[in-house]
Amino acid sequence: MQRSKTAGNLVLLPAIDLKADYDEESEEPEDAGTSQWVDEAPTFQADLLAALQKLSGSKVLERPEWATRYATAEQLHLQSEVVKQQKRVETARAKLAKLQQEKEAAEVKDQLFLGTGRALELEVKAVLEILGGDVTEPEPGRDDWKVAFPEGQAVVEVKGVGKSAAEKHAAQLEKWVAGALEETGASPKGILVVNTWREVPLSERAGVDFPDQMIPYCVSRNHCLVTGLQLFVIRDQVTKDPSQANYWREKLLETAGVVTGCEDWRAIIQESKSDQEA
């Protein structure tokens, strides 16, 4: 037997066969968990454990059930302190779990400037609802989100891209607008939400979000263009001051082209020094 530095034991034994012999063609015994071993197996196991304890120098403390009826003043005091500390630990764990859930919920909002696909869409949906919109999920085979605002209807196209927005995004939005016009007889407001440059750190996003060549097309069709980062700023303002919801809702519905007035993300998001130094 070899003893490791971490108080573990390595025991080398010859091959020992403690399985009981039985006829494979006959039915196995009802209690296969015990009858598959020879009668000497339990004794061998007990002797082996006793030998290991003796060789390792470990001690075995005896405390039968009846011993719990007796205790010294010191033991009673310590037991009381243990119970108190256990309660404090349980309270701290519950508080930690709650804080972790709140942290995760707060970090999900970052998908407006980090995400794409479903994660981004759900956060855009949340902002539109905060602004007073009743959002309908896209129908099968479609990507457009329909929003009913108090002032009127809107169709929203959401994209998360590694660079700037593209004319094809606006063309797709116009397709949804035309489809809604054909279905209802009324032309909804087209809103294009693009999380541009999503793989680039915020402080390094120097590229244009909506290229100049797509602006005339969008303005002529009354499209509102807004980035995911801008929606993040808008949500923060409305969360702090719910009365701003009407202002930003009307802003989105009335703007033809790029939305303005919500570019200062630095007033909301702090960049850690460690990241700056790195």
C-alpha cells in the first residue's frame, strides 16, 4: 500500500474472484445484488477496510444513536452556533441566487448590441412593448414583427450583422410593408432595427451604421432606421422615466431615415479599466 500526499491510499492486490458460481442456463436468483457473491465476500470487505484503517493510522469515532441524548455545555453551545451559522449560510445562498438571477436578466438586455437571431428579436420586442406596443410574433415562414401602437400599426424587421446595415435589409422591410398593405388596405410604418458591428467592441465601432446609398430609398418609403444600441439607450431612458415612452414611440413612428437623439451609450455603459488596458 502506498499513501499519497493528499492522504489517499493506493492498494495493490492480486486478482480476487468473489463472484458466486451458478448455472447460466438456469434462472438467476431473485436477489441478484447479494447472491451473485460468495458468502465470504462481506467478511473480506470488512477485513480489508479494517486493515486499511489500521495501516493508514486513521481513527474510527464511535457515537451510537443513544449518545445524542448526552452533551456537555461546550457541545451544546457549539451546536447552537453551528445552527446559527447554517441559517446565515442558507440566507446568504438564497440572496446570492436571487442576485445571480437579476444579474443574468440585466445581461440579457445587452443582446441589443451583442446579439442576433432570436435573442436579439426578443429584446427588440421587449423595448417595443415598453414603448406601449402590442407585438405579434412573425407567422411561419416570415421574419417581420407586427406592432400595434396607439397611434397606428408598424412592421419591424430585425437583423444582427457584423458590419453596417445593407440595402437588402430595407428591401426586405418594404416587402413586409407591401404585404401588410395588401392584407389590410392600410400601409403600416416600416421600422428597420439592425444591430450593426455587433462583433466589435463598443468603443471601437467607428463604421457607418446605415450607408448613405440606402438612405434615399428608406426616406422615400418612410422607413425608420434604428440600431440595437440606440434601442438600448432608449430603453434605459424610458425605464428611468416612463413618461419618455410617448416621446420615443412617436419619434420612431414619425422618423423617415435614421433616428437621432439616442447615440450617447457612454452615459449608460461603463468600460472597465482592465478592458481598456488590455
